Amino acid sequence: MDNSLESKINFHTRKWVKPEDLNPNRSLFGGRLLQWIDEEAVIYAIVQLENTRVVTKFISEINFIQAPREGDIIEIGIVATNFGRTSLTMRCEVRNMLTRAPILSIEKLVFVNLHADGQPAPHGKTAISYVRDRLVVRPMQLTGASNLADSEAAENGTARQLG
């Protein structure tokens, strides 16, 4: 693992374990949890690589530590650990949101960046980036209260009366 790239895992996705997510043992079905992880990881890869054409290539050994039960709220955390030429490698941890008890860990998930033709494509990324750092923020310019009133009137379909 490249520790210079890896940062602290952020837990952005939360899931509530409901009756339809349970296996016959009344704990979270492992396949459901893997579905949630794959979805979270591909969204993370899409954001990092700035391309919606990303596919799961490899998932390493999955370490189920503790089985969540109905009513538990779990958190899924993902962090990029390596940027290849056409791939992105990540690590995943899942924990109970309230107790912080570990539920699952996956050391390596690999996603591949694709060109429109479905073939692997170089992505040119070398480090984790955040959407907020890529957004161009343009300051809003108001020239007076009348412009604000005119804007509100236009949105509401009413016109200001002159005179």
C-alpha cells in the first residue's frame, strides 16, 4: 500500500439495515453489503477519475468481522490507495455508525477507467482530489436592490410596476 497517497477514510454513505436486507440468520445478507460497497466504490472512482465509464476489475479478500442486525445503521468508508495508468485502487471499511465497531474490511478494490469504446483508457490522475477543489466558484454580483426584486419577480411570474 502506498502510504503517501492514502489519507484517513471518510465515511460518507450510511445504510439502515431493514428486514428486506436480512438473511435467514436475521443478520445482514453479505451479498447486499457487497452490493452497497460496489456502488459506493464505483461512485468514488467516477468522481476521482471524472469519467462515468468505470468498471470493477478486482476485489480482494473480504473480511467479515461482525454481522449487522436489523435496525443497525452502518457506514461505508472508501479511500484511494493507488492510481495506476488506467486504474484506481481503493480500500474499504464498514463500521456500525453508533458503536464504531468494525463490520467488514476489504484491502483492495480495483476499478478501471474506460474509453467510450469500452477499452481501458489512461486517466491521467495521480492523487486524490475533491469536487470542491475542482469547482469554479463565480461570485454573484448584485448591483442593487432593484435587480434582486426584478429577479424575484421574474421567477414568480410577476412584473414590477414602474412609475
